[in-house]
Amino acid sequence: MVLENKIKNSLIYLFIFFLLNVGMIFTDLPIYERTVTHSLMIFFAPLIFVFILVVKNFKVRLTKNLKLFILYMIASLIASLVLLYYLILTEGELYAYNKNLFVKHFEAFISLSLLHFIVYFLLILVCYNLSPNLLKNFVFLSFLFLTLVGFIEYLDPEKLSILHTTPKNYERLRLFTAEPSHAVLLYLIFSLLSLFLVENVFLKIFILIVSGIIFILINSKGGFITILLASIILFSKNIKKIKYAVFLLLILPIAFYLSLKFAFPSLYIDINKGTSFSTRLSGLISAVLILVNYPLGLGYGSYLFYYPKILDQSYEIANALFTNLFGISLSYAEISDIISTGEYIGAKAGIPQVIVFSGWIGVIFWLMIFRNSLMYIKRLDIKTSKKIILEFLTLCMFIQLLIGSEYTLLYVIWLPIALIEVMYYKQQEAIRNEA
């Protein structure tokens, strides 16, 4: 009877994990025009969450990161409402770009905070209740699936177009995401987690080879720069540790070569002729301006009213910087379009976008999440090579969210953070049981 219950529970949590994986992997589905509906996570996660709460009689385990997440949501929600009230009081405005800012406030809060909290909560639950072997096999199968999809897209991109909101007009891979900057983080997480979980040496070599090919085909310049920066940071931090230094010395030349071969030439072209670099740099500068001038951020709704002017100022700073230093004028085309239409308005990267909404509250939240993750990794009783993989993955996520990937639909970022925290908690429980 006990065995039957265990098998039944495992199947339930495996099914939940399957649904969460569908939501994490397919993030550009042509369901509805609103961004959050491009993933089925908006439907899956709340229903599973309510089901779990009912089954558990609303008595659930809250980890350190979950408690931190709840505090962040409460603080950012209250601060945002205060900012919206102040805007209405001083400017008499409740609309921007024909959008009700009060409605926008709750839409943004639900899609960028509450839904991500629910996903993280469910991933914690899954990692706690699935056996390590089941978890390993499922993550590895997801990696193989994404790899297969990558090769199919390379050979015949049209086969995947039915699963996207817009047609692709470039050669780089995007898998089932909206763009390569999302695809690179999605694939990076599943490939490095597979490398971490799999024990067989030949499988590890296989993962390294095929993932290297897919990374090159995705050809995200931000992704290559992220891998290079993460390698340099880890090497500098652990230069006195022989095992770390040797392992990272193997990664650094590869990361530097890939950046030199693919990232820097694309970046040079983009600076001179494109719009992406200009928009992302302006978004990064805007986050700094907001931290200095608006410590609580601009709010989930009121940012639509305040942010266009700040983005315009940020472009002026970025353009003046490049004009004075390199004699290059940055493109204003994409920023002009964003400001005039209000479409896709934001900082174009995850952490800067959080700063736009909640200022220093968001900075503190993300710094504590990554600090906790690195602390857990340090205290885990696992091989040095496994610690390197987890530290490398954590740093890559942080850097990519800072400079390259907007995270509205990147629910996958919570998978490694949840796994790391659960591993640490389980280790502490085992130590207490032995004592």
C-alpha cells in the first residue's frame, strides 16, 4: 500500500513537471496577442497551484527563497500602488498609450511577479517529491528534445513556424522561443543541468559536443559574451583552487574564441548599422537613472507614463558616449518606434526591467536570490566539478538577465534555482536525521 502511494505520488509530480516543462519550453505560441499568453504556463501553473493548496489543506513548506519572493511581491505591489496614486494625484492621468494604468498595474504584477512565484513554488515542490533519478531522466530528455528541435530548425525552419507568433527572418535558431536571446538561456539551462545530473562520462562528452553545436547555431552574441564573462569571473574568483583553475582554463579559450568569432563581429555590425545594441544599452542606462532618481522604481502600471522620457534620456547619454569615444552615432529607430507607439516598451533585459518596475526593491530581491544560490552551492557536499557547473550556470543566468534576456516568459530560470535550494534543504534534513 505504501509503495503504491509512492508510485502514485511520483506519477502525479512527474505529470506536473511535464506540464511545467511544456510551459517553460514553448514560449512563443500563437494563442493570443498578449505576451503572457504565448506560453501555456498562464493556464497550467495557477490551476496546479490551487490543486496543490487544496490537497495540502493550505499547509505548505516555504523555503528561504519562497519567503523572500513573498516579501518582494508584497513590497513591490504596495510601492507600485503608491506610485500610481501619486501619478493620478499630481498629473491627473490614469491612461497612457490608451491603456488603463490601474489595469496595466495588475496585469504586469501577475505576469512578471505572481506567476513566476507560482512557477518557482511548483518547481520546489516537484524537486522535493521526485526521485533524483526521475528528475535526471526528465531533464536529460528535455535537453535531447531541444537538441533535436535545434537540428530540425536548422535544416527546415518552416516546420516549426506553426508554433510561433511571427515568422522568422534570420538564420539563427530560436527553438520554441520568440528570439535567440531567449533560446540561448533556455538551452543553456537544460544543457548544463543535464551535464550536472548525468554521471556517465560518454554522455557528458556527448552533451558538451552537441550543446556546443546548438549554441553556435543559436548564435546569440549576448549568450557568447555571457559565457565569456562568467568564465572570467569564476576563474578570477577561484584562481588559487587548482581543480577550478584547470577546469576553467579549458573553458576560457573556447569562450574567448566563440566571442571573437561570432559575438564581437555581430556586435560591431549592430553598433554601426543595427538597432538592438542601441536599445539594450539605453535600457541598461535607464535602469541606472531610475535607481538614482526613482528608488522605488516606476511602478507596474505608472511606468508606461514615466519610462518613455527616461528611455529617451538614456539614448542621448549612450549616443553621446559613443559619438565622443568612437565617432559612431547609435540608431534611434527602434527607440523612436517604442516611444511613439508604446509597443514592447521596457528595458529589454530581465533585471533592468525589474528595476524599472520596483527600483532598489528589485535589485535587493535578485541579489539575494543569487547570493542564496551561490551560498547553497558552496555548502553542498558534492564533487568540485559539479559545483563548478552549478556556479557557472548561476553566473550565466545572472549576467544574461542583466544584459541580454527579458524574462517575462523565461520561467525556466527558476528550475536551477529551485533544484539548488532543494538539494541544500535535503542535505540539511539528512544531517539532522543522522544527528
